[in-house]
Amino acid sequence: MPLEAPTTNTRSSFSETGTLNVYHCQIRMSQPSLIFDAHLDLSMNAMEWNRDIRLPLVDIRRRETGMKDLPDRGNGTVCLPEMRKGRIGLCVATQIARYSARFSKLPGWQSPEQAWAQTQGQLAWYRTMEQAGELVQLRTWQEVSAHASLWRNATSTSKLPIGYLLSLEGADSILSMKHLEKARNSGLIALGPVHYGPGIYGHGTDDEGQLTVRGHELLKKMEELNIILDATHLCDESFWDALSRFRGPVWASHHNCRSLADWNRQLSDDQIRALIERGAVIGMAFDAIMMVHNWVHHKSKAQDFNLKIEKICDHIDHICQIAGNAKHVGIGTDLDGGYGTEQTPMDLNSIADLANLSTPLAARGYKPADIDNIFAGNFLRFLKDNLK
Ligand SMILES: [Zn+2]
């Protein structure tokens, strides 16, 4: 967004007669060398959706033909081969397990102990994928930096392991601060205290209220252990409570703009401003419900809105205009977060299609360096500064 950048590229060349020709060219950007996706629920897909995400997308979809238990059956957009194809060589991958109290309407485990055990099963899946050479866990900046270079310099990515940093979406499974220490020792680098509704540590999307006393204790321990606070899913009161107390690094892993998709799940302009002041990077999500106003869950279709990948540029622009630069936006697709093509832009059939975002960004005047920062550089810079 390029406060002063042109909206079309102007290229000059000399003709054979030696006169200078200036012409406008149709922008068609080359593929990015690396995409960093700050939010994928890989292990949830493996262990709860029962998807072998090492398989080609077509096979995963075929195996789900006729299944009706989940809305995204047969419509998934994420698997490891598609990530490699789209050069999504680095991601933040979650452990996720909610606790659902007795009269809650939200799905979840009936005890926090079950939720903890579920996250440990998810961790076992990540470890198994590491042993199989499919994934590699990254814990330090040196590891992240070396892995990013490996991908950026590779001519073919089809055999490369995908690097992941471990995060926890919703902290209900953290039974005690000892369990948080254990999680940190397993390589946990980021944590979002809540998910949807009320949680043990605070209040999430579609709910109200500040963090709980245990939530305050959690933030203190996160500071001590150098765990990044993921602001995504904090309801407004919990968001402001968390930001006023937490002194460590903050990001918003998968989060769009409320002014463009009116729902408390998204960030208000004041929240965007506060995050930018803290040096945060905000990951753009490609869930249709988070991209446009008035999407009706399980009813609307991308065609009703003529929704294409390019729409995310409005969200990117909005944040860049508030920041006055293009340094606080990244990608956090959430593309395997419980929905598939029934709830993605019309031109997003697989996560590999993300690479096509280069073209509309360039058409809006983003320079190649800005585009690279949005695809990977901004989150990498954040990790360089904050990964201890
Ligand atoms: Zn989420």
C-alpha cells in the first residue's frame, strides 16, 4: 500500500531506433519464493478430521465422498503437497482442544484433562511427521532463518520438509503453570488464551468480559517463558485487559478488519492501532466469513459476493494505511480451520492459490519488497526480534 506508490507499473525501454518508449504493462507478478502462514490447524485435521494430509488433495477429498459429519468434508484446501506447490514452506501450526463446560452449547472436551491429553496426541502426530521427514519443528531464530533460506533458494520444493513453529489456540488445556512449562519445553512459541465463547483464562469470540484471575497468572508465566501472546480470538474486553498487562511480544495470527467484515471476531481500528504500536504483525485469513460484511454462516456462497482472493487486499490496505507502511501485515490463512471451498473465495481451490495474491497486490502499487514482506518477511522479522 504504498502511500505514494503508483497503481500501474511504468516500464521504459529503448526501441531499435534508439528512441525512448514508455509503456504501461499488464502486471503479472512472478511466484513468491516463500510464504509464511501464521495459522494452520494441521494436527487437528490429522487427528480429529482424520485426514492424512501427506496425500494429494484429490485423494483426501475422494476419501471423504459421502461423509456428512462436517461442513468441509470433501472440500478441504490444505495438504502438505499443496503447501509445497504454493511454496508455503513455513507455518505456525496449532495444538487446539477446547474445554466445554456442562451447559455450554459450544463443542469441546468435557474436562480440561481430556483437552490436555488431546493436545498431547496432536503433538505426537507432529513428532511422527518430523520422523517421516514431512515436517521439521523450528524453535530458534537460527533454525527459522536457515529453513527460510533453504526454501527461498530451492528450485524445486516438492521434496522439502515444511517448517513449523508450535502454537496453542485457546489455553483451556493448560491445567497448571507446570503444564505451560512442559508445553514450552515441547517448543511452544505462541499462545492464544481463548477461542470461542467463555474459557478458563478469559473470554473469546462472541463473548464478553476481561481475562480471569487465572488468565492474569497465565500472562505472567508467558512473559517469564518468552511465549508470544496471540491476540486472535480475544473478545474486546479480554483484548484490552491482555494488552494492558502483558509486556512480552504480541501478534494476531489470523485476523482481519472489522471495518470490512463486521463481526467482533475481527479487529477494530483501535485494536489494529494498538497492535501496530506493540510491533505486532497481523495475519490475513481467507475464511469468507472474515472477509466480507453480511456473510451468513452455512448459507452464503462466495458467488453471492463475487468474492475473490483479491478482496484480502482491502484488508491489507486498511492496516497499511493505519500503520503508514506495509510492515505489520502477513498471512495467517486459517484455511484448514473447519471450513473448505464452501467458505473460501471463488478462485481459492487450494492453499497453493495464495501465490496468486502477488498480482492484485502489485496492481495496487505494492512494490516487490512490500509483497515479499507480506508473504513472509514481516513475520520473519518479528521472529528475529522476539524468538528467544
Ligand atoms: Zn481460530
